Amino acid sequence: MTQLSGDDLQEFFSASAKVMTRSLIRELLKLTRRGGIISFAGGLPDPATFPVEELKQITVDVLTQQPQLALQYGPTEGDVNLKDQLIPWMAKDGIQVTRDQILITVGSQQGLDLAGRVFLDPGDAVIVELPSYMAGLQVFRSYRAQMIGVPQDAEGMRTDLLEQTLARLRREGRRPKFIYVVPDFQNPSGVTMTEARRRMLLELARA
């Protein structure tokens, strides 16, 4: 029986697959498995904070009370009961939403991938912070977007430089599909964007 290698299949790969690279996050996490290493690279939570006993009890309760429901396929957009719990929780921050406006993902990577799938065509411009979350950049790169960096300082993305960047793109007849920022405890810098910068960012994005 003939075995095919990756090289044999290269000609069949899609254009998107050909620009894919290894996950940098995955490579970093491999290092944390080594003994004697205290890693500051992967942003891993402290295991001492894991609610192990609480999760054990919740698992027992769920599998005792409604095992068929818990183990069955569910709606891909997220469990309805979870959405109902999130609605009042978000309302405390002034965010008014309905069930149809909530999409539960398995993590930030799925959310970023869905955003790329919905909004990005090859060559589209995406404005990102310098530096920016590397796994987010990998997602945008996989959709062959052009990333345009805007530096940040201790208050977040430099909105004065963002304004200049947007003006330049307008002169070139281009409009970025979105501006990607991590406003709270930015990864990797740790910076939290000030309220003034956030308001200016919104104003520029709406213009």
C-alpha cells in the first residue's frame, strides 16, 4: 500500500492552507511541560486557583439530575440556559442583549477565527496593536489579510497615530475591515487602555 507524504499533497492544498504556520501558542505550551521551568510566556493561570472541588460537585450534580441532556449534542451557538445566565450578568455592565445576540465559543481562538471567516477577504486591511496577540495575528494571516500595526504606549493604542493611519488608508482608497485591540490587560504588553483612548477609538472607528 502506497503511503502519501505531505509533500505529495502540496499541489492539492488551498491557498489558505499554504500560508498556514505552526501555532506559536502551541509551541510555547510545549515548553511548560518540561520540568524545572517557570514559564512567563504562555499566560497560564495559576493551578492553585482552579476550582477543582467545585467542578467535581457540579459534574456529579449535572450527571445525576440530567445525564441525557448533559451528554447529548447541543445547539452549536451555545446552550440556551447558559445564555439566559449571561444576559443579566452582561446587563450589569450596561450591555443589553438577547439570546440571538450571544454566540458561545470554545475560546478566544474560535471567536477570532469566526470573525476572520465572516469579515475577511484576501488582501483586506486589519489594523492591529504593536505589539499584538500573536495567535490573533496568525488567524488574520491565515485569511491572507494585510495587517497594519499602530504602536501603543502606557495608555493603549496611540489613537493619534491611528488617526493618521486611517487618513492614509482613505487617501489610498482603502477601508480596514476592523481594528483589533485587546483593551484590558493587553497581551503581550499587559497595558489597559484608558477610557479617553477607548472613546477616541470608538469615534475614529465610526467615522
